[in-house]
Amino acid sequence: MLNYDTNPAETVYLTYTKAGESEMIARLENHLDESGKNVRVSTIHAFCSALIHDNSEYYENQPKVISHV
């Protein structure tokens, strides 16, 4: 990320587990200092759920999200 002059706030890091999410956050914050706090890190499931929930109007409110992240 640093090699390509990428803004950390414009990146998303996905993992499969909550443990992986926590580890990735710790590593990014350590590696990127303060800018690491602007990176979005999530499990793939939480990311997709939030994406559907936040944009349900594009799908005529289908599928229905039955739980929130």
C-alpha cells in the first residue's frame, strides 16, 4: 500500500474470522501508525451484510436483511 501511494481510508481488508480481523487491525495500525486507523477491516460476512443493508434500495429492498452487523 505504501509503495503505491494509496490512501489507507480508500482501502478495504477482508478476512474470514474475527480473530483474523483483530490481528489484521493490529498489524495495520503498527505498520501504518495513525493512518492505519482509517483502514476498513472486516470479515467477509460482515462486509457483505453491511453492503446489502446499506444499499437495499437498489434491490427493491430484497433480499431482506434479518439481522444487523
